[in-house]
Amino acid sequence: MTTLQTERLVLRPWRESDAEALYKYAKNPHIGLPAGWPPHTSVEESLDIIRNVFNGPEDYAIALAGDPDTAIGAIALKLAGSSTLFPEDDTTQAELGFWIGEPFWGHGYVPEAAHELLRHAFDDLGLATVWCAYYEGNTKSARVQEKLGFEPVSITPEVPVPLLHDVRTGHENRMTRAQWEQLNAK
């Protein structure tokens, strides 16, 4: 799997040795609950997440460039068959998802990481469209998507949130290759 780098960050494959760092940040209810997943309850649960959830071909741990061995967040492209935002057999689209530990909020790390993953999606993987969504009230995710240039597409009431046994209002946004190229024209 690829490792991606920005000026301040390294996006790299998850390792089993990341379980303690993952638990440190993912146990915080301010992280998972707005995104639709319960806080982690143990290092063992975080290890299971690394093995069985963060194991896709485009799942990355976010780390600071000065400390690439310590995961501080997660970012991923969900490809065909792993997103409900586009047809499951469509290999030209992906869904972007992300979060970062609370001590790292407000430093612009998520937009920086997401910008690099969008570059990778359009330039390296040749995708035509990248989707991104958030639940009503997740203002941090909404702001990141706005900063990146995602275009609002729909608002869906009563979206199931299975991991929390809940329903919420979902906001679905997208970026096409043409939009990406226009936003990044030199």
C-alpha cells in the first residue's frame, strides 16, 4: 500500500502497533459519536478495528511528519462495494472519510490530509467522483468539506446509523474530477 506525504503529515497504512494510539483518541466521545460510531472501550477493540475495519486498500493512519510512527487520526477512501453513496459496482467513485484526535483539532491537519488523499484519488487512482458525507450537527466535518470545495448534493432525513442504533439527517456532498482540476489550476 502507498504511503502519502504532505508538508506536515504522513498518511500510511495502519499497523497493529497503532492500537494504543488509536484507543487513546478513539475512546473520546467527541470523536466517534458525531461521525456515527461508538467510542472505543479498550486497546483490544482498537486492535480489532485495525485488523477488520481499517484494512481496506485506501485506509490510512494520519501521523505527523516529525513522528510518523504515532497515529493521530484516520482517513480513507471507501471504494466500490464499501459505500452507500454510489452504486456498489462503480469503480470510478469513492467516499472520503476522516477523523483526527481532539488534541490536533484546529491546526488544519484534516484539510491537509484530505487534500492529499483527493489528489491521490483523482491523479493516481483516476477516479471521476469522490463523495463525502456528514450527519446533521457535525459542524467540524461540514467545515472541512466546505474548505475542500465539496459541492452539496442532497440532505437525507432518517439515515440509519447502525453502530449507534440511531437515525440522523445526512448531508451528502461530492467533488468531480473537473471540480478538482478547476480548484487546483495553477
